[in-house]
Amino acid sequence: MYAQQCVSCHGADLKGSGSPALVGQDFLGTWEKMPVADLIDKIATSMPSSAPGSLSRGQVADLVAYIFKANGFPAGTVELDVDDAGLKTLRIAQ
């Protein structure tokens, strides 16, 4: 999904290619301590830039899981559910 929808703007290494980085300190500088729900909503409503809002909630969940994995965040015990109200209280942290 990332290769199809995101790589042209964010780069194969997720470091941003004229767009915001999705890994490392640049990513954390923007998203650290923010609710996971905010990142999900941002992607769901504004990405990809060529067709904002065209991704399904499942596709967004896959992309967020991929971004978290690329940042070295530990995997959870259950699949990411972008409709989970608990994601409003779950914070992005290094």
C-alpha cells in the first residue's frame, strides 16, 4: 500500500521527498505525544495528495502500522483498528 500510495511523495525510505518525513526525529517532532487517532484522521482525510480521502479505513490502518514499524515501535497484541475510540487516548511515543 505504501509503495502504491505514498512513496512518490514521502520516499522509499519514508524520510520525505519534498513531503514530511514519516520516520525519525522529523516524524516524532511533529507527532510525538499526539493521539494515534490524530495521525489516522490526517491520513484518512488528506492523503494521498492526488486523491485526498480516497483510502479506506483498513488501508489507513495498514499505512499507520507500517509507519510505526518503520519507526521501530513495538507491535501490539491485536491488529490496529482505526475506528477504535481508545486511539484518542493512545499517544505516539518513542
